[in-house]
Amino acid sequence: MDIAFPQLLKVLAEPTRLRILALLDREELSVGELARALAMLQSRISNHLKMLREAGLLDERREGAFVLVRLASGDALRDELWAAIRPRIAELEQHADDLARLTEVIEDRRKRSRDYFDRVAADWDVMGSDFQHGTTRYQALARLVPSNLVVADVGCGTGYMARALVRQVDRVICVDHSEAMLNQARASLKGQAGRVEFRQGELDDLPLRDGEVNAVFAHMVMHHVPDLIASLNEMYRAIQPGGWLVISDLCPHRESWMTEEMADLRLGLDPTDLARRARRAGFTEVETEVPNDAHVVTSPDGKRHELELFLLSGRRPSTNGTPGQKDTEQDP
């Protein structure tokens, strides 16, 4: 809904609402996670959320039993006002404490994901690598033109993407936070000594040197990532100027059982929102497309579901200048 300029200023003038916007600018959070980061009861922030929503400053969506909220974009006036306010958020008295609590929320997300993949690594090729046509990884590979490249497969799992990458490039660095997954990847890529390297680490703290790789591939991992902006910033850092980022992942869906059965932190990702975050991290030439493929999962009741996928690609600019939208702060 449209809101008059003076009313919008009034909505933005309340410190608690600014604290809410500061957290949601970084990442989509459930209402419970937001309340925890603010150290407030959900009932205390509900009226603030209502006012922000009515002012068009928030987007909401439901994933199963959870309501997720994020900062809205696309309105010129609201975007301009928030861009002017954002640099001063650190001056809020409670902002540092909010970020500290947010770090705890993120660590809980990370631990849940890591523990799950350590547990299911031996079965993951059966559980997590079923696609309608299996063409998505080759469409992702098509983004690479030269073959004399060093690329990183982040969130490599058991090596599904790496097994295709190693056929086309000089060297692949496989990164995953689950040692059990890396062990499975080592076994599946046996015989590629010297062309494949395995490193354990988090996507928001990649075990890669600045500009070490020509490209980063993130296949079916971003919906497991607890900190999107920090992870995109790390990918940007690790890619040499002129190099590419390629992400393939799930579009938003309604299979809420996957949050428990497969430790998914998000029921898919909005490609438009992820593209906005990629640009904010500094990537240019950001594009998205829907491949002629689907991810196939089997729910606990035995039904098979075909989930829509998307591809996103972006480029680190060839110049050494820092892009204007680069955000170095942490984002869950």
C-alpha cells in the first residue's frame, strides 16, 4: 500500500523499528529468530512488524508453521530513505548487542546443518542427487568458456558437481563444512589426484585465498547457508577480478517437511532477492534463469515431488575498484 512521506518518516523514527530493519536488511528471518536477536518477546515486536508491513517496508511469506520476514525493495522512495539511513545504523545503542545475538542464531543454523550432513553423508548420493533430467549442472558448466581454470565447488557434498567440473577445468577445489561429506567426495573422485583438492570450511569463512579461483560454483547449497551476505562476500573475495560466480538452487516451495528431514534452513530462495544480494556483495552482470530440470525429492509418505530450480550467475568486475554496493557486514 502507498504511504505518505510524512507517515513513512514517522514509522522510521522509532528505534526498535530501525533495529528490526537493520537485521532484516541482512537476511530473511523467522519471527522467532528476529525476537531472539532483539532479545524481545514476539508479542512485543508484533505491532512494530505490523506498522512496517503496512508501510511497505517488509515482505512476509510462510514456510510451513513459520512466518519469515525480510526487508522489502522495489519502491524508489523507501529504497532511497533506507539507503540514507543504513550507514548510521551502527549508532543505535543496542545495535552491537543485536549483532552479537544474531551471531548466536546463525551459529545454531550452521550447527544444525553440519550435524545433519555428517549424519547422512554415506546416503547423500541417493537422497540429494535426484533430478528430473540431470541437466542443471551442465547448464551451470556452460557458463564457463575457457577450460584452463581453477574453480571452487563450495558446499560440494559428495562431489556431484565436482565430478562434472573436473572433466572441463584444470583444477577443482572442493569445500564443505562436513568432514563426512568430504570423505565421500574423496572416494567418488578417486583417481583425480593433482586435479582435485579438498578443504573443510564454512561458506562464510571460505578456506580460499583472495582471488585464488577463476570461478565459484555453489550447487544446491545456498538454501542451507545460515549467512547469505557473508557467504556471497566470501565468494567475491575468493574469485579473481573478471571471474564468475554460478549458483544453482531451489526456487521457493512448500515442502515444509524438508526443514526437519533434510535440515534445510530455507524452503528455497527467491532468485530476485538473491540477485539483489549478489549485487550488494559487488557482483555485476547478475542474471537468473530457470533450467529445464527439477530437483526430485521423496517425502516421508513416499510421494515424489519435483521442485523448480534456478540458475544465477554474476561476475566480479575486472577493475580493482570496490563496487559501490559492496557490503562487508555479516548477513545471516
